[in-house]
Amino acid sequence: MPCGISRSEKSTTRQVDQVLCLQPGTYTVVAELQGFSKYQRIGVDVRTNLSLNLDVVMTVGSLQETVTVSGDAPMLEVEKPTQAMNISGEMQRQLPLNNKRAWDSFLQLVPAVTSRTTDSGGGVQVYMLRGGSVEGHAILLDGADVGSWRQSRPDYVQFSTDAIEDVQIKTAAIDASAPLSVGVVVNTATKSGTNVFKGSVGVVGTPRGWNGNNADAGGSSSATTLFQSDASIGGPVIRNKVFFFGAGRYSRLKTGVFRDAAQVNFLQALVPGFEAFDSTANNR
């Protein structure tokens, strides 16, 4: 379907226009017609993968008069009965959901979904309360399926939270346009370019000393250490025409393997010179 404005109905009193491929964000809608007052509605919140209906009622008057509508009731999905939740990227960046700043940490806010952080490079494992495999989800990036048939897990997809504009999570009554899955369908919309250069740099870490030691003398604990750095930048290449956005991450995670003293002694007897080691994951 081509992007732009599509006119599907017109009469002497009613006209229906569709705006296709609109980026998520907050817009101001303005309507002008000779012989009528100018109509302006501010704060129209457009979210990912939602079909919204906006009724514009114009009154007889002059173009010098402006009818401004604000603080109206929020608009709802009008075409599909899908059970879904939208979470803005800005909200996710402001909430301390976990210590890894994982892009999929918003899943911990979704009703009917339970999740847990993983000891791997980042992200969370997701389970549906109604059942479903941890690998049975559909992960979309700007509508494109970026998962695989075998490992459709959010923690296997990595990018910076600074790249996120909006996210929709479908949990039930999923329409046929989404890839087949037995879990959630996550569709992440990335940021679009602007005429302003913007960027961010962030570092998070957990030193080993912040962990308690739950192993007995001679054993090894499950202590975790983390170092993670994120950077992003975006802006215009040609103003109003061509834009760029880039983001990168480096993380180093070490998770100790719990062993009691008896297990360590057994391993040393089995493998002479054995030394306890951590499970290490490095991601870029």
C-alpha cells in the first residue's frame, strides 16, 4: 500500500481521507476550507500499528477564525479487535526497569505477560500467562520480522533503547497481518530523522563487590558483574530530505557459577588443576 493521503469517500457533507505510513509521534491537525472557520486539533497522539479515527467538524465562518480543540478524549483503535498495548520509547528510557537498559524491558509492564531477565548478553525471556513457549514470539522492527523460526526470543535481538520511538505489544486476538506466533507480537518503531542533531552516551555497571556471597568456604558464588556502554547519534544529511541515525552498544557480563565446596573438590579430583570460572558474555 503506497504511503501518503488516500481519499476513499466524498459527498457534499462528508469527506474521508486516510493518512498512510505516518510515523509515531504527537501531531497537530489543521483543516482549512474557503467559507469555513479554520479547524485545529492539537496533541493528536499517533501510535505504532493503530488505525485511529479523527472527526473534523468545520463551522461556517472566515479563515481568520480558528476553532482549536485540545484535551479531548484519547483516540482508540477503530478497525481491529486486537488486544494490544503501546509503550513509548521515552517512557521506557525514563523508567529504571532493569540494570541492563535492555530494549525489551518494557515487556515487564504488559498485562498477561510475565518475564525475567537473563544471564546472557541482555534482554528478557518472556512467558505468556496463558501458556506459550519462550521461543514462540514474533519480534518485528518497523514491521519487518527480525526473529527466526527457531529462536524468536527478544533477548536474541539487540539494539539501543535510544533507537525506539514507540512499541506495540499484541497479546491476543492477533490479526492475520502479523507473523504466526503462539506468544506475543512485538512491533518496535524506530525514530525518524529530524533537522536537529541529537545524541546520547550512557554507561551502566555492577561491580562484583555489590553481590553477596552465598557459597560456603571453598566454593564459588553466583556473583554477577556488568559493564555496558551505549551511544547514539542522529541528524540531517540534507535538511528536510535525508537523515541518518546510528546506535551502538558494548556489554561485558560475567555471572559466577555456584558450586559448593564438595563440588569444587570433586572437580579438582576429576580435572587436576581445575579452577572455578565465571560464565562470560560479550556483546557488541
